[in-house]
Amino acid sequence: QVQLVESGGGLVQAGGSLRLSCAASGSIFSIATMGWYRQAPGKQRELVATITSSGSYNYADSVKGRFTISRDNAKSTVYLQMNSLKPEDTAVYYCNAKRAVYAFNYWGQGTQVTVSS
């Protein structure tokens, strides 16, 4: 059974920073593409950033230059450093672990990020 547990969300003023963490249990972390997604009220869930098992990363245009995704395979943890936060970054942020070739796709429970203006 794989579990993804997010932490680090909270309330921050515009221009501030937060770091989200996602700790994974189970044995899939080293082969998984890890990602962060977010869902704002009334909107669809959207990609924020992903990082593959080999360290290649991808960002949504809206967060490029402000957010940084990283992973620590020894700790089975993925991070999202969020700087220069904007009110439009307010959302529930979800951690994801997937690898299509191995047919798995897991989600965390989400952590709330609120950016006040």
C-alpha cells in the first residue's frame, strides 16, 4: 500500500514563500515520476510541476521562475519550494506519484495553500 502525505501548507502574504513536502511510503518512490498539482475552488485540478525518476522536471508556465521541485530519493520525499507567491496560487496542492509503464498512479490527501493580498 502506497501512501503520500503532504505537509507545509498554510497562510502566507503575497510575495512570501512556502515549502511543501510529500513523503511517500512503499517501494515505488525511486521509479516514480513525482508531481505537484493544485485545485482552486471552482476550477479543475492542474499541473504545477513534475520531476521524473532521472531528475528531469517540468513546470506550468504560471509558476516558472518562482517554484522549484526537487526530490530526495533517500528520504522518499518530494518538495515544492514556492517563492514570490501570488493570491492566484491559492489552492489545495496535491502530491502525485505515477509511472505509466508500471501502471500506478497515487494521490495524496492535499494541503491548503492560501496567499493573501
